Amino acid sequence: MRMVKKIVLIVLLCVLSSSLYAQYKLGSSNTWEKYSINNYGVEDGIFSQQVYKIHKDESGFYWIVSNKELLRYDGLSLKKI
């Protein structure tokens, strides 16, 4: 019984240490440097703040469906369709 407790303790410590290491690697600054975040709103041409679907087609355009309009985003600007 004592041996089983030791094995369970070792496995538990291994699992906890691996999850902590994974969180450390995700939080490192060089991981996120290759990504950029752009927020678009009413001043950029989106009429509604409720977006129901975003779809990327085979040409690379993003199609945005809101409750009032359909928008096409080409990577630079939004165009109302």
C-alpha cells in the first residue's frame, strides 16, 4: 500500500510539473511576436457590433456577417456588399 502511494505521488508531481512548464512556454514573449491583433469597429465601417459569422474563402477574402450587413475584408480595408 505504501508503494502505491509513492507511485501515485510521483505521477501527480510529473503531471503538475509538465502542465506548469507548458503554461510557461505559452506565456513567453517570443511566442506571440509573430501575431498582430487589429480591432475594427463602427469607425472602420462595421455598422453593427454583433458579428454572427466570419468566413475565409479560397481567394483569401474574409466575409463578415452581422445582423445588418455583409462585409468583405481583403486584409487592408472593409467593403460593404
